[in-house]
Amino acid sequence: MILILVGDNVNTNDYIVQVQDVYYRYDKENVLENINLSIHRGSFLAIVGPNGSGKSTLLKLILGLIKPQTGTIRLFGQDINKFREQHKIGFVSQKANSFNTGFPATVFEVVASGLTKKLGLFHILKKTDHVKIKQAIESVGMGNFLDRNIGELSGGQQQRVFIARALVSEPELLILDEPTVGVDVQNVNSFYEMLETLNKKQGITLLMVTHDIGTISEKVTNVACLNKNMYFHGSADEFEQLQLNDVSEIYGHDVQVLTHDHHEGGHHHD
Amino acid sequence: MISGLMQYEFLQNAFLTGMIIGVIAPLLGVFIVVRRLSLIADALSHITLAGIALSLLLEKKFLVLSGLNPLYMGMVFSVGGSLFIEKLRTVYKHYQELAIPIILSGGVGLGVIFISLADGFNTDLFSYLFGSVSAVSRADLWTILIISIFVITIVSFLYKELFLLSFDEEYAKATGIAAKSLHFIFIVMVALVIAASMRIVGILLVSSLMTLPVAASIRFANGFKQTIFFSILFGEISVLGGLFLSYYLNLAPGGTIVMIAIFILVLVIWLKKRSAKRAILKR
């Protein structure tokens, strides 16, 4: 079991997500094997891996939408089965890009819907909620689009609105599933810059699944490489160093050799 | 007509019922249209027909249920049909729209069998098919009023949940909203409103009152609340205008209401196109 610790004196309570020895099977086939992952408060972790590597499955496990066959998941130090503070976790799905674009809803209305669960049944928006919604929209740089219909915006702008929807319930952890799919190339950079600001200025822990490994290593603090197994889990700097040789192999076929490398690589064992 | 309204109870019934339906049908219609369920209203109205035909058959042949408003049996069938649609949608996960033709043809089939068993009905059935100004009784009015209070209360209490479920079902589920029960409540409301509206508009045209005003307002409205507002406004104009015209020109109210709604729709599309052209010219 490999568990890489970031920093020296890490208090376990500072881990927002702890995944331990998790296996997930679907139709008799292992989708995820022996997964260990820990996300430290304040970090910006990117999970990378090829298509079908189990990235989205891992997100679903962390969100509690599916349960692992073996292993444990802890959120904010609490076992996931006992965890009841879902509002601490914001989620931006990949599907956000394929919603009904003709839907007649303003940016404000879409972001307000992020408060649905937190407010609870029968409660309507209060004045303070209106302020929060506007703040969330401004924090993703969409302040000038409050009353625009969501369908009139570009893919990148829409994705910002969906992030604002996740932010409005003031989460401590924001989970993003391939957020740049459907965002134009020239806007991807400013999109990552916005995520960086959320992470550094507002102290929101970010967990992002992506398959564009090129851009991420300079923006994120930690990287995890996944292809059924967890091949690498460490800081972005460490990731840069092994990138050329090993990462290409993760995407390739020679899996055995790589697992070997990993053990010899001298990462901290837990 | 004003004096007619003061004088005749049936006219009062028809107009009050029309005003209520002009609100609740487009209100639910907005949710139906944005969830791409427009045809569900049609399926449910046809299953309602089967219920009404059964009620009329039992009354004519067996003298049971005589005096019982056929509307009630229609509602029972409509709600039953809505639950069956939900069941079918989970059975055919990848072909969810299949539920609609199944229920629609089943409703017509049953209805036709009941009608033939009864050796045909009098004009009563005709008024259910195409709507009627004179057919609305005081009892109908009360039933429809109670349904509308129920529907408006539920929609205003569950507004943000219904909005989220319509906009992004996956996200709604991920945030822990009881999507299934919410959907169940919604479809039952739709079934009740369809049964309620059919007295005025008629079974064959009831779905139009849920979709046409929405189709018009969705062209230009900004946001969801505005869409609801304009849908209700257009619904009211269609119903009241249609009742007026049908009373004076002695037309079937259902047809007149629908044609006004279509006129509004075409007008909106035309105006929108013209303003878009002007915006381009200005640049």
C-alpha cells in the first residue's frame, strides 16, 4: 500500500478525502484496484489517466453515489457512510456541458439552484442568499451576465456558471469532472487561472479529473495518475520529473514494468 | 355577453373554470416542455377519455354510478396512467419515450371498446372530446378549484426542487434531492390538471393548453420565472378570448382556444424574427 504524504507534519484531520485500499468491480471486472488517495486541505489535485481508466468511477465513489466492494473512504475525517455534510462538497459534472441549452433559465437562477439542498424543503431565498449568489457569480468572473439566459453563453462561460452553482453553498472541497471539455482552447488558460484563484485566495480544496496532462502540472499542487491502479500520487514537481519516461507508459501497455518502477522510486510507504 | 355572465350560471361556470385552467395548465406546461415531456399530456388525455367512457357506459348500461361526475373516473384513469408511464419509463430506460405511445394507444383502445359496448353515446361524449361552454357544472367548477389550489400550493412549495430536477436531473440526484418522489408528485399533478382542463378544451386539445403558451413565451422570455409568467398570460388570453368568440360565433370552445394560442405563437415567432433582423441592421 502506498500513501504519499505531502509536507512533513501532517495531521490526519487535515485530510479532506482519504481513500484506503479501495476496489470497485462492475460486471465481474475490476474497474479500480487497490486505490489509495489522500487529499490534503488546501491542495489542488488533478487525477489524470486515459479514457476508461476509472477516473469518473473514483469521483462517484468519493461523492458517495456508488459504494466500493472493499476498502474505506473517509470524508473530512468521517466514514463516508456516516458523512452527512454533503454541502461541504461542491460538484461540477462533465455532463454540465451537455445540458439542454434551450432551457430558459438565467445565470442567477442556475446558480441559485445550487442552494436547493442547503435551504431544504419549503424554504425560499432570503436576502442574504441573494448576496451569496451574486458573490459566487462574481468569483467566477460572470458578474456582468446575471440576467442572461444560460443557453446564450459560450461553453466556457457556461462551465463557469456551473462552478458558481457549486460554490454558492460554500463548499470546502470542489470536485470537477473534466471541466474543460467543451471550453474553447483560448479560454482554457483563463479557466485554469480562475481555478487557481479559487484555490489560493479562497482556500477551496480542488479535486479535478482531466485528461489534458500538458497544462495542468504548472497549475495544480498534486497529481495522481490512474489506470485501474494508482500509478503515481505525489506533488506536481515530482510529477514533472517522471513525466517523460513513465507517464507515456501509463498510457501505454507496459504496465508491469511501471509498477515495479514505482516501488523502487522511493516514495514514502505508509 | 356581460349581461349573459350575470344571468346564466353555466356561463359563470365556464368562465371561472377557464380562468383557473388558464393558470394551472401553462404553469405545469412550462415544466413539461423544458423536460421534453410534451407528449405525456397527450397520452394522459387519451387515457382520461377511457375513464370517462367507462363512467358513461356504466351509467347507461348498468345504471351504476349514475349521478357521479364522469370527471372523477377520468381522473382515476389519468392518475393510474401517469403511474404506469413512470413504471414503463423505468422498464425501458433507454427508450423512455416508448411509454407515451403505449399509454396513448391503450387509452384510445380502451375508450373505443367502452364506447362500442355502450352502442355509442349522445352528445355528452362529444362535449368531452372537443370541450363545451355549456357542459361545465357548478360541481365541476368546485372540483377544478380544489385541484388548482392543490397544484399551485405544491408548485410554490417545491419550486426550487422542481426547477433543479427539470434543469439538471443528474446534479439534482447528486445533491441528494428525492428525485423519484418529486417526479411522482409532478406526474400526478399533471394527470389531475389534464382531467380538470378537458371540460372546457376537450380531451383532444387539452395538451395544447399546456404546450402552446409555453412554446410562445420560451421564444423571448429571459429566465424561468419570466417564462412561467408569460405562459400563464398567453394561456389566459387564449382561454378567455376563445370562450368569448365561441359564445358569440357558436363555435366549439376547444378549437377556438387552441387557434388563438397558435395565433399568439405565430405572432411571437414573427416579432422575434423581425427584431432580430433589426438588431443586425443596426450594427
